[in-house]
Amino acid sequence: MALRAFADGALFAEAIGDGPPRVLALHGWGRRGADYRHSLAGIDALALDLPGFGASPPPSEAMGADGYATAIEPLLDEFVSPPVVVGHSFGGRVAVCLAAGNPGRVGRLVLTGSPLLRLGTGPAPSIGYRLARGLKRLGVLSDQQMEAMRKSRGSADYRASSGVMRDILVMVVNESYEPQLRALATPVALLWGSEDHVVPVAVAERALTVIAEGGGIAKLEILAGVGHLIPTEAPDALRRIVDEALQS
């Protein structure tokens, strides 16, 4: 694997193999393209560091998955034919937007552990947190005190993020991709871990239904005993699905 710059240094990707790339791999939040080192070994591929992760600089302003898809569109020019696009977790959000926005330029999709849909509304903020927000507006709590409260109740990804990347995280966790899933014109393979407690299998099952409602083609495979990080937990299974997509 060799790290290469694209789009005038706005994007960096691990170039796998020696020939023209056939696969574009997009990693999850807080990860990087190197996650695909084992699953894509021997395949000509680009494993991107998404903007704000690894070697790729962060965006200048907050944007959702659709904005990320637009930002990485220049990479599609590197492919002689429409690539198989692999997306894990956050990368799956971007992959769906990329495929929906570029019909004919993206080949088959392979999605793993991707939060494509919001199931339910989620828990409401606690009374204590709502009270703190009111006190902040009144000037009783300082910015530092409010930030400490946000961190204490936020996810690990939220606590690890700052600046524009935190703004992006807040934006994308509230997104849902029903329109993009219904618009997909390419077959989709969903590969999920039965023990994925970050993005449960129910999300994949609902995505399967939504794709079918739009007239698309999709299949779901569930890996017993596997958790959320399929690219590193089950690289052989992911490789098998990518090989099937390339041969189709």
C-alpha cells in the first residue's frame, strides 16, 4: 500500500495493487483507509482517508454525507470503469450518497455496519441537560462548563471530536437516507455482524426493504458472532463479498 494524493492534495488514499483501481473503499468515523489493508490485499483499489481523517485535511465547513460524497467525486475520474464502492459505517453513508448522485459512475455497493436509517426518535435530552442549556442562555453557566457537560453525556466519537469535525458529527448522526436508498440504480450487498451493537441488524433489514420499495436490488448477509468493525474483525468475509461484486 502506498499513500497517494488526489484532488490537488485535498484527498489522500492508500493505493492497493499495481493496476488501474477497481474498488473504492470508504472507512468509518474516526478510522482510515488502512482498515482495508487485509480485506483488499491483492485487489487494485483505492482505500480513501475521508476528509478530516488520516492524511486528508478536514473540510473548511460542516457538511453532511451528501457533502462528503461531492467532495470525493474527483476520485471517480481515477477509475476506467464504475468501481465497486465499499462503505463501512460513516463511509457507508457517503457511499450511498455517492451512488445516488452519480448513477452510471458507481458500480455495485458493499455496505457494512452503516447507519443508513434512523429507527425511532431516540431519547430526549435529560431534564438536567435542558436546565443547563437554559442556564447557559441566561449566562449562569460558562462556555467551559457547558462544554464539560456536553462531553460527559456525549458519545466517545463526540468527545474525541472538536471544531468542524464535531459539527459534522452532530449533523450526520441526525441524517437518514431513505431518498438515496430508493434512488439506487446499482445492486447492493449488505454485510452485517450479528453482534453489531453500534448499528444493529434491524437497520440493515429496514434498508433492504427501502431499497426494494424503490425498485432496487439488495441482499443481506449476517455474520454470526461478529461486531461492528467488519473490515478488521472479518476481513475474509468482506473480501469474499467484494470478489463477488467484482465478478458480477
